[in-house]
Amino acid sequence: MSRRRIDLVTAAGLLVLTGLTARLYALTVQRHGELRLRAERRSRKIDVYEPRRAPILGRTGRPFAIDRPVRVVTLDLPDLDPALSFVSPLAYTQRISRPEALARLRAVRAQLQAEIARDPDAASGRVVLCRYPREDFDRAKRITRRISHLHAELDAEGAALVCEASVLAQRDRVLERLSSLAAIPVEELQGRVEARVDEVHALEVRDERLLAWRETVVVLEGERADFAVAARLSERAFELQGVQVEARHLRRYPFGDTAVHLLGFLGQPSPAERRRDLAANLILDAYGDPLDLLAGSGAPLPPKLRLLREPYGRAGLERCYDARLRGHPGARVVVRDVRGTVRRVGQRHDQR
């Protein structure tokens, strides 16, 4: 090897080393605070506690309306199926509607599941979701930067959207495990999930879709979600992404239809009420930045906060005294590891 060639190789090595050193300095010194904050926000999560509505008592103290605690098993769709975030990029690159993009995603998922059934190693590969014109590559690249697990790439055949097969297969894998642990037919679970996804994507307003994703899908409640089922699910929580065991309160009327015209009833918030509460930042589990809301000196939460699914009194005493009867939600900031285990509890506000 000539002296000139040795000098060129040495110079190239020094340039690479200099670049790596500069990058390391930028990450560990210049952007240390920013990256640390982002890491903390990913590991810190908000646990929200449903409030308990006050009872309605008769003159002798007998309850005419009371909240009963129940255990429910729910599915958080964005955590269960991260591939749902691929629908909008698919719609853009293919120039089709969201329902059409969703149908295409389902077709690719079905094809992948068939391949995994023949060869389990297919789950560790990559999947081409679609191909699109090369002139759209730069725009697709900017869009996919904001979406985890989705990549815009160029190859010999042109531009393509590519994702990891494990991400696309996660939903069905989790539902199969949940089916075996909770004795629910996997077809029933898939049907509930698909119905909810169709319902959300049918919403035309973007903000309403974002809000709808925050609502969980109930798959078990009451006696079917007994302690044994909850224990089995808690033990396997690290492989059940998006599956949650929650404690909720259901309104009960011990005397049935007696004085129902006087007691009234409860109902879910209307779209107009939700928009009003959102505009006033009164929904805790849809708050702009709940970590900032809960962090700090431990001051009590704003008194009018409520939850997304918390009902309003719609008639009778339930409506007249709604402000006095409804409880106050609680929340805590927890730090979880990759298996979902709580390692540390930060700020806490008990419900009441």
C-alpha cells in the first residue's frame, strides 16, 4: 500500500472519529437535559383513580342510590395496537381515505399472520405496508419521523413504508394470550377491538378522534373479572401490552324502580359537554400535560376536574345535586420499568 493511500485511510479514520466524538459530546453534554427529560416522560406514567359518587340516603339513613366498586378488564387500543398510528401515513401516501387505509392495514396484517402460522420466524422480520411515488418520499419521511416503528425507505423498486413485523403482529399476539388467561374467545376480543377502531375512524373531526382513542374497551367486568383472573393478568402484565385491570364504580339503586322519577339517573357526557370541559382543561385524563399538572409542591388538584367517562346527573336528584354528589378523581405519577412494574411513586392525589 502506497504512502498516499495510507494517509487517505488515516485521514478518513480521523474524520469518522471526530464526527463520532462531536456527536457523543452533543448527546451527553449539550442535549443532556433535553434527553433526560424525554426519557423521564417516557418512563413516568399517570395512574388515574375514578371518583366515588356520594350516596343518596333516605330520612332514616337507608341508601336509595349508592356506588358499588367493581373490577373491570379493559383494552387501551393505542398501547395494544401501535400499528393503528400507521393509518394516516397510509392514507396520505396512497391518496385514499382513512377507512380504505385501515382496510389495507388489516389485509397486510392478515397476510402476515398467515406467514407467521407457516413460519414463526416471520415475526422477527420487516413488512412493506405499501409503495408510493418517489416524489412523495421527502414528505413521507417527515411524517414518519413522528411515528414510532414506521419508516419511509427507498430501494430498487421505489419508495415504501416499512415497519417491523413484531409491531404489526403485537395485537393478535396479546389477544391470544388474553383469551387463554381470561377464558374469552379470541374472535370475541378481535370483534370488539375492530368495532371500536371502526367507530373511531368514522369520526371526521381530528380532535374527536384523538379524544376517542383515550377511551378504553371493556372486555370483562363484575363477576367475570374475579380475583383469580385479575391475578393471572397481573402476573403476565409484561406480555399483555394495553391490557389493564381497573377498579371502577357503578351506580346502584337498591330499591329498583322505586321513586325512580325522584332519584333520576346518570348519563355519559354529550359531545357538547366534552368540548366545553376540554376547552376549560377540566378533564384530567385528557389534560394537555398531566405530568406538569401533578408535579410540584403537592397542591390539591383543581376542584372541578373530572374524568373523560365520568357521567353527569341527567334527571331528578342526581341532576339537581350533581355538583355535590359527584366525587373528585385522584391520580399519581409512577415510574415503571420495561416490564410495567412500578419502581417508584411520585406525586399522589387521592380520589374522594
